[in-house]
Amino acid sequence: MQIGQVVGTLVATQKHRKLEGAKLLLVQPLTLEGQAKGTPVLAIDSVGAGVGERVLYLIEGKAAQDALGRKAAPVDAAIMGIVDTVTLA
């Protein structure tokens, strides 16, 4: 799992039938310190996250499919949780 911040939404009027009803969000990967790293990824939301929230997400196609319950769906990333706080020791 990785930490990221939701930076936008994506609306698609035409999409794969396995993705019908799915909420698509753009997630900016973050370091543990909260700094942006890399390029944003498109993820399916399973927890009701919104723009500006920090989230936990998977970037593993099979694991993301299984976690979302969407077998054989064209999924690379899935949001699995909303982060309340990060404490570094």
C-alpha cells in the first residue's frame, strides 16, 4: 500500500462494463512526510474519499481487483482507506 492525496475526479460516460458505477479519482503519490512524488495515478474509490483527502491505495492489478470485488475488471489501482494521521517515530 502507498499513501497519496486525492487531487481530482474523472468522469467517463463510456467505460468498461466491469467499471460501471465505480467512482474514479486521481491520486497524487506522497512521501511519508507528505511531499508529492511521481505522477498522479487513476484509482477506483471503495471508501468514499474526496478531493483533498489523504488515502491508502494499492497499485497492484490483481490485488486491486480482489479488494474491490471486481474480478476481471481492468483495474490497476484502488483506494482502500482514508488516512487520519501519519506519525513518524
